[in-house]
Amino acid sequence: MAQNVHDNHLGIKGWAFGGSWSFERYLYTLHRLTGLGILAYFLMHIFVTTARVFGPDSWNTLLGEHGFLKMTVFKIGELMVFAAFGFHAFNGIRLALVELGFLVGKPIEPVYPYKTCLNTSRAATAVLMLLAAVVIVMGGWDFFMD
Amino acid sequence: MRHSRLWTWHIIAGIIILTLLGLHMLIMHLEALTPKALNPAGGEAVDWANVVARGKMVFFMITYILLLGAALYHGLYGLNTIVGELNIRPGLKRCCAAVLTLMGVGLFILGSWAAVAARTAAMKM
Amino acid sequence: MSETKKMIIFRVRKFDPAHDAAPAWKTFQIPFTKGMTVLDGLHTIKQTQDPGLAWRYSCRMGVCGSCAMLINCKPTLACNTQVSAVSEKEICVAALPNFNTVRDLVPDLTPLFEKHQAVKPFILREDKTEMDNPTGEYEQTPHELEAYLQFSYCIRCGACMAACPTFATDRDYPGPMPLAQAYRYSSDTRDGGFDERMKAVDRSSGVFSCHFGSECSAACPKGVDPAKAIQLMKRRLVWDYLRLLKKKKPCDLIHGERATGRRDNIPEAPEYTIPQK
């Protein structure tokens, strides 16, 4: 065995990109990113909403009509969190169904061209992504109407 | 510890979040579709009057605590999974899991206290 | 009359451990012929331009799994990948990612085999004497065979491991192939080792580190669909935790000294028509 080997592991780059992959593979990457984004927002959100315990002045400083968090940059951030939630929720439904063995189909004798669980789950993936897009658009419309 | 237990609760928490956070998003961001009972004072959902009105309802106190617990478990389990996949030493993995667990418990106590205290304060108004 | 031969460019990621600190790309131009596979191209390069080029191959027909490599950013077998199906201009060939590269296109597959052994990829039964010294056949219907047949087609090439995003970072993760084989044996009606095998997979950095990136199934050159096996295994584990799993006894031994009998609805064989000695 050669002493000098080259470490060819893709590392974190392998989560984002490492080859020419199918559509579902990038849903995995986006699910991770949106999850981390939502978690970061949520941890701050717990502290922000605790302000309601300390009365209207404390609350209105942050979320009143001219509150600090009503600035445009925060509104855009909130829209991004909503969009992240929309995607993460519907992709999460897809993952929960697939990872519990639904939508993957039964084991079959492989005959070329091979059909895999990606084929059996594609229709559901398309429907769920469409629903996610609808929810994100509805939320975005509400943001701009405010 | 069989990991299937932790993962099953991650999915159950996800389903709870889907329902309750869905309701939360409806109230906060889809005001046009929200029933008046959930936005009693009308206008924006984050207005103080609406916060107080919802604060008085036991339904919201309970669902906020439930959503808080489910979201903390779901989110921190996910973060623990990501950290655990970074090829770190087993000792460091256990340390990260312990830190995230403590963080989760601490934030749950804070959030639950806030939900109960907010209701107590709202009932006095 | 002379024809201008059509040429194709091969970019190969070369690494010689005796001289190189890191791999480097080297470009070769070779004649393109109709029906040429990537493996044929590598042979042409070795014969005409670079005798030191190293890679693994054996059967040349997609059954041994030796020649798995990264071809135009996709892990697949070199022997059954037509050059014309990949690109008319340039073929980029590199060693399988997520394994250490020993030399040129040769990956160190030791982790693959160690993780495979760890899931006990063989029939496990309580009767150890029968396992070590078999005396008869186990009963299995064609319908029961269908439950795991697809996953038994695995040729251990490692393409799925190269495609897996979790295996890219987590070296403790078993990977798609061992997990699919753990399910293949656990869903075999002859097997009684589900609980024992699950100790190896139902743990931190185990089967639940699969997040359905699903590229393993897309990359598999034999249609094994490891992602399907892994999700079905997750279902078994969750149902087991929720006490919804109907645990079945392993099938009976139907012939031999320790036979426990055969089903009533299977008729006996007819009498011999030729005298038996």
C-alpha cells in the first residue's frame, strides 16, 4: 500500500456541489440552508417576542408602527425567512413521506433503463414544490401589501 | 441510544410545527385570510392590542409553548446532525450535543416563562 | 483516399505518490471510434501516450465493479460508459471522490469493505450449527425473493459512496452500499439477524444520517436503488420503535437432518421412474 495517498474526500463542498446531479440532490442542499436560516431567525425571535412581557413600550420599540424591526432591511429579511419556511415545510413533507418508505415504490427486478425511487417520487416532488411556490408568492404579496 | 427514537420525534415535531407554525404564518403574514377570532383587534397582527388579545387566550399560551418545544427540538436536532457530520472527534460530538441540549432546555424555559407571564400580564389589563 | 480521423480529448487527473504532492490534470488527444467506451479510451492512452497511467478494471462488461471512476463529474463504470453518450469534445476522468486516491484513477476502497463487513452481510440465524454446516435448504417463495432481489444486484463498485453528500464529510457514516446490503439481508425471509444488524446502523452517524440526497440511486450503474433500500430500512426501524412492526420468524428448513417441515400446500415430488441405486 502506498504511503503517500491523496485525500480525495469532497468535504463540505460535497454538500453543495461535487458533480452533475439530479434535481432532488439540490433540494437536499437548499433544505439544509433554509433550515439553518430559519433556526438562526428563530433563536433571535424567542428573545424579541419575550419583550411583550415587559409592556407596550418595550414591545412597540421593537415591533410598533415605527419600531426598530420595521425597517426595510428587516422586512426583507423576514420575507426571506418566510420563503425559507415555505420551501423547508413542503420539502420537509416530501422527506417525511419518502423517508418513511412511502413514494419510493416496491423493490423490483432492475431492467435497463432503470427506474428508481426518484422516478416514483417525482410527481409528488413536483406537486409539493408547486405548493411551496404558491405559498411563498402569497406571503410575498402580503408583505408588499403592508 | 437508538437513533431511531430521536429521529422519530424529529418527524413528529416537524408535523407539529407544520400545523402550528402554519397557523402562526397565517395570522402574521396572511391577514386577509385570518379569522377575526385570531386577530381580534383588527389591523396588523403585531399591533399591541392584538398581542394583548391573543395573550389572554389559553389556546395561544398552550400552542406557543407546544410550538416552542417542537421547534427547538426539531431545529437543534437538525443542527446537531449537521455538526455531527463534520467528521469531528466523538468526544467533541458529545460535547456539542450536550451544549445544544442545554441551550434548548434554557430557551424552552425562557420562552415558556414568557408565554405564561405574558398571559398573566394581559389578564390584568 | 485518406479520412480525417475524429479525435477526442481525455483530461485525466493523474497522481503519482512517489513524485506528486497533489493530483494534476493531464490532457490527451486520441482517435475516436464508434462504440468506444471510456475504458477503451484509457487503454488507448496507456498503449500510445502514457504507459504509466493506472486504473482498476477486470470484466470489461459491468459486472465486477472494478472500474468505477468520476467521468464528467458523474461517478460511474468506465467499461459501460460510451464516450459518445458523455461528450463529443472532452471527457474528464478522475478517481472516485470520497475515497483516498492511491494513484491516478485508483481509489483506496478499504473503508468500503470495512463498513460492508460491519453490517454482517450474510444470513444470520439462531441455529449456528446449521449456519456453519448446512444440511438442507431454506424455504422461500418467489414473492419473498422479490423483497430483496433488487438490492442483491450490487457489484460493490463504490459509485454510490462517491455520490453521497453525507459520506463526503462524515467518515463514520456507513454509506449507501453497506446500508442497502444491511436491508437486503434483513428483508430476506431466511434471515433472523435484524436486531443484531441494527446495532451497526441504528446509531449516531448511522442510517439516519441519510437525508435522501438520492444521488446514490441516480449514480448506481446496476439499478440497485440503494436510496430505496435505506428509506425502507428507516421505515422498519421507526415502525419497530413505535411497536407497529410485525416481526416474523425466519423461514423453515425444508430438507435435511434439522428440517422443521414443509408447508401443507406444497405437493410431494412424484415417484422416481428410473430405479435409484
